[in-house]
Amino acid sequence: MTKFNKQRSLEALQERRRMTFEVENSVFIEEPQFPRELTLDINNRCNHKCFFCANPKIEHYDQLDIKLAFDLMRQAIENGSTDLALQATGEPFMDKRLPEFVKEGKRLGYEYIYINTNGALANEKRVKPVIDAGLDSIKFSINANNKKEFNEVHGYDDFSKVIENLKWIFEYRNKNNIKMGVYVSSVKSSKYTEDDKNIENFIKPYCDNFDFREVSNQGGSMLELNETELKIDTKNILGSLKKEEAFKATRCVYPFNRLVIDPYGFVVPCTADFHKQLQINDTRKMSLREIWEGQTFKYLRKKHLIDDYEGIFCNKCLNNEDCKTLKLPDAFREKL
């Protein structure tokens, strides 16, 4: 059996990112083709309380009905989807059904199934069944340089546990020549007190790729007070920024190339809609194709096409690097 190729794993990740986010201008239309990626927020609970994350402010926790989820997975792949994400606002390992989702996804024929995790629960007992079911990629979010910083950022003393779990996964993958990517990202915040290279150099031997991510305002649910500090808006968890004049929403690719299903079975605009401010349609009443081509989605896309976010959830969102906002050519704008 061919040994796992780390470079090829990284190249595959980069190519998938390019195909997902480097969208051609033709995609920015009211009726784009059915998305290649389906995101299922199978569970919105989390075992950590990261100070920059809106999850702790969620008022009602739930999990996606598994029969409904399997049907949505079938619908999406029949309409051309190839990728499946099994998390959005919660920690995937809080859901003991995770191996079943991966197994069903592979049975249906999904080419790429991935999860993001804080890693604290990704021990051998929990993660091995998920890997063995056919997971294609796992990404750890380790947002600190050391144990002290980790406690302050994540709210729990799990730094050593997370590193131990990451090492086990990486070694298990390599030992068994499993074709699965292992990645780590770190959100840089005011809690970073040491050189960025410390965590990067420490982690790199145990993953295929390490990258830093900028702090996001989580779809408007969190406040960025300045470049080095981020705090929760206790007056309005729905995301009003105190300094409106310093804020400007920008076009996002999510309404044009991705379907996100919340734990209640509704389609939402993106993974940042923690408080379900814009539940587009109920998947128990309409098919995914009907929702994707429906008037609500068209309206949302049109608002993005003309850069008019007033009155919609996107009005308070500062797109982070994952959204990769693109500029609409003036010639194309004139056609609207």
C-alpha cells in the first residue's frame, strides 16, 4: 500500500479551496447551479466557550434529525453535490451519531467529507470510528500558544488533551496509510502573548498544514472593538456594532455556492448564522432544489449582487477569510 503523501494532501486541500472560493463572475447570478457542497449543522452544542465565538450565546440547543439529514444528503448528491461538511455552529464530537453520518455519506458517494473540531473530545475512542467510516479531512482549531492562553481563550483546561488527540490521529493515519487530511488552524486574538511561530513550529510535525485565521465578528454576533481586542456585545447578541461608521458589509459567495442546514432542518444563508436570523425555508416542506431555486434565495442573492444588505442578516457581517468576497464587475452590474 502506498504511504500517505503529505504534500499531495496539502495540494488537494489547496485545490479544493480554489475550486470552492475562486468563483468565476458567472456564478454571481440569481440562479447559480446547484452547489457542490452541503453543510449539515448536525448539532449546535459545544464543549468549549471560546471568548470570540457566538456559540455560548445560542438560546436553544438541538441536533438535526438523522432521517431528515440522510434524505437531504441523498437529495444533494442527486443534484450534483460532491462535498459534505458535518458541522457549522457546534462541536461535531458532541454528537455520538457522527460515524453514522460519515458512513452514510460515503455510501451515497460523497467525494469529500470533512469536519472542524476543537479537538478536546477527539480521543481514540471517539475519533477512530469516524476515521474508519471514511472521513476525508479533520481540522483542529487550536487558538493559543500554550496552556495558559488556551484556558483563557477556550474556557477549559484542555490544551494537553487536544495536543495528545492530534498526535494520535496523525500517527494513526500515517501508520495505517489512511487517505485523510489532518489540518490545524489558529484564530489570532488579543490572548496571544508569545511569538506566533511558537505554536506553529510546535504543531507542524503533527499535521499536513497549519494556518492562522483572523478573528471574525461571527455574522455580526460578536463585536470587534479594535485590532487587538474582541468582546461580546451584551446589549444585542444579534450583532449591532457600536461603531457603525467603521463597518461595511461586503458580497459573500455563500448564497451562490453553498447550502447550509441548521439543526432544526431549515436552510440558512451561512455557517455564521448562530442565532437563526434568516431561516430561508423548511426542508421538511420543500426539496433542496426547490429551496435553492426559490424566491427567498433569489431575493438574498439579488441583494448581494447590488450590494444592498439593508434589512437582511448579512447587514452586520464582516466577511472573514473563509468567505473570500469577490468584486462584481461594473459591466455585469449594469445588467441587473
